[in-house]
Amino acid sequence: MGVPQRKESATTASRVFDAMRHDLVNGRFAAGEKVAINGLKEQYQVGLSPLREALNRLAAYGLLVQENQRGFRVPRLDRHELDDVAGMRRELEGMALERAILKGDAEWESELLAAAHRLKRADLSPTQVDEWERLHARFHSTLVAPCGSVWLLRFIDQLHDQFDRYRRMAPGVPAVRKILDEQHGQLVELALERDVKAARALLEDHIDRSYEVALGSCK
Amino acid sequence: MGVPQRKESATTASRVFDAMRHDLVNGRFAAGEKVAINGLKEQYQVGLSPLREALNRLAAYGLLVQENQRGFRVPRLDRHELDDVAGMRRELEGMALERAILKGDAEWESELLAAAHRLKRADLSPTQVDEWERLHARFHSTLVAPCGSVWLLRFIDQLHDQFDRYRRMAPGVPAVRKILDEQHGQLVELALERDVKAARALLEDHIDRSYEVALGSCK
DNA sequence: CTAGACAAAATAATCGATTTTTTAACAACA
DNA sequence: TGTTGTTAAAAAATCGATTATTTTGTCTAG
């Protein structure tokens, strides 16, 4: 018996939401751009109603800005906004990591090792970027998953999407990328050793370095 | 010249969103209830499209749960959920208050005194509850307003709405209410004295006591 | 030239009707 | 008795068209 596949029953609006969320985070829309609803209708091959519902969700989620009677626009890239997002990531992911290390069980350790391994093996060649990004997001979400707070995880996801929009718009910095990749492995080590303080410090450093890279999108 | 009144240009969907958000937070919908879209159409006297857009936003915001192909429902009141929300309020509002006290200027002091005074003067008689709730929310938002992080304030608002839904469903506890009201005044004093630690401790105690009251909705 | 008024065009928001999917009721069968 | 299959009713999602609002472009008065 194959798995019934719950995703089959996704609604058009949900699919558009997912697709646009992905495209927004990955910089497929110019920052500050006004969203041309009729253009999107063709781009995603959907009707107006589900499209507008998706746009409404994205606005409530913070990936679009809604201006009454004048539609939606892609948020600008703003230095202060990025500072805010990065700072909140430090606080919230740091908090979540501490809790995760205290609560995470053996199953978590396995999943964490697996996620880190998959990420390490994935190459970052231009054709595979999307897959790498998926694994990267997955790694970070696995890292904090057992923190015990649904709301904390929700906020972290939201901030991640915000942050990644900046990072994906910024030019890559290979030297920093190398350090960041090594830190992923070190984070796993410290997590398995249950070294709360060191792990949190490293995660904050990790975010700070990513922030430096992401800054490149604001100039 | 009168103020141009930006709110005139609110869209139908926005008005429904505001109204339903208010009604959800104030317990006008039974927890766990399935949302009857056709009923709401009449209740709010609007068409289907703006109504659905509002529902989508509310779901993204967390005041409704969306299940693909089977509409929307009001989230259940769940003890663990309340624990999570209250715990996150402690963390985030505590953090925000510390920052606000460090950053808040003289103008903030004035507004805080004003907000506290208005709240104190408002009576809590059944006919005036909505007004009291408005002033109460306003006080707490003023308290942390100058924390410097838009995202932190956004998350706090969201958690407040979640929390208040529980509190408003719970039976009142006059004795605790009295203490909570006194704490508002004490919070202002500590904030003006710039006593970061004591203020944070008091705010956390304030949230804990509110939590005890809110628990009454889960039994 | 520039500011203002106006009409035309473009875009956003909403409506009413249709299609799709789920739910509920009931019957046939093991 | 309980399970499965069928179908009618209800509800959700979507479509196509209409209405309302904003934007753009043109013209005129100063």
C-alpha cells in the first residue's frame, strides 16, 4: 500500500502560497516591486480568487506588504530591517537551541546527524542551489526542533524566510561560505556533547557571519 | 483642516479581518467550532470573496486553523498551547521591556503614565469591558513600544491575541484582578526608575498571574 | 512653464454563479 | 452486527464578469 499522499488534496491557493513563498525567499521578485496580479495569474496559471487568497496569506506572514486599494508589493531590502531580523534570529534560535539540547532525545541526535550529512554531501553548484537551500533550511530546523515550543519554532521559521530573502539576494562569499559549512558540523558536535553554552555561542556566531554576507544585498 | 482619515479607504476584507480578530480574541466564537462561511457572510454582511480573504489572513496570523478542502475552524483551547503562549510571552515581553527601559525617552514616559492612568480610571463593568480591554492592550503595548524591534513587537502582539482569547474565555477572579491592576502601576514606577531587573521580574510575575486566571478556560 | 481639473485607462476589489470535494444517509453484503 | 459501497446534500473552492478606486495622460488657466 502506498502512502495516501495528503498533499494531493492541497488547494490551489495553498499551492500558490507555497510556490510564491519559495520564489519570494529565493529572490525571484525584485525588492520593492509592485505585484502585478494579472501577471501572476499567468505566471502561476491560476485564477484570481485562489491567487488573491495566497497573496493575503503571504502578507499576513510578512513576505508581502499589503496596501489597501492599491494591491501588494514586495518589501524593500532595508538595512535596519535586516538588523532586526538577524538580531531576533540570534535571540530566538539561541533560546531554542538551548532548550533543544536539554530536551532532544536519541532520535533527535540521529536526525541531526543525518541532516548534517545530507547537507555536507550536497553540492552548491548553480543548478543544485534549490536543493542545497532545502537541506540547509532542514538542518537548521532539525537543530532546534525539540525545543518544546510550537510558537517559538513558528517565529523562527518566519524569521528564517525573511533572512534568507536578504541572503539569497546578496552575492556569495566563498571564504565565509566555507566557514559557515564547517560550523554546521561543529554545531552537531556541540549539540551531541550537550554543551549548551558553547553551542549557543557558536550558533550566534554562525548567524553573525551569515548576517555579514546578507548585508551585501542592502548596498 | 481635518485629518484626511486614512481608515476611510479600508477595504472590505480588512474591515472583516479587524472585526473577526476582535470577535475571536473576545470569545465570540466557540473554541473548536467549525467556521460556517455562509453564516459569517450574513453575520458581517459581506460577500464571499472579501470574507475568504479575511479568513486566510486570520489563519496565517494564527487565530484560525485552515484545513485544506474543509474550511476553517476556531482553534481549540488547549492547556499545552496556553503554556506555550504564556511562556513565550514571558520571554519576549521580558526581553522587550528590558530594551524599552534602556531606550525609552521622555515622550515614552509621558505616554506610559497616560496609558496607565486611562486604564486605571476605566471601570470594568460588563458594559464597558471592550473599552477596558482596549486600554489594557494599549497599556501593555506602550510599555514595550520603544524596544527597537519591529519583529519583536509583532510577535508580542500575536501572542497577546492568543493569550487574551484564553483569558477572555476564563471566569474572572476579582482578587487576582485587583493584584494585576496594582501591578500595572508598579510597572510604570519601575520603568520610570529604569530598574530593568525589577521591572522584568514584575512583568514576568504579572504574566504568571494572568496565566493562572487564563487557565480557568481550559478545564 | 506649472498647478489643477478632468477623462481615459489600468488596476484592485467584489459579486454571483459554477465546479469540485467532503460529509452524511442509507442500503447491500459478509 | 459491522463493514463497505452508493448517492444525495452540503460546503468549500474556484471561475468569469462587474464594480470601485487609483493612476496616468491630456488639456487649460494662471
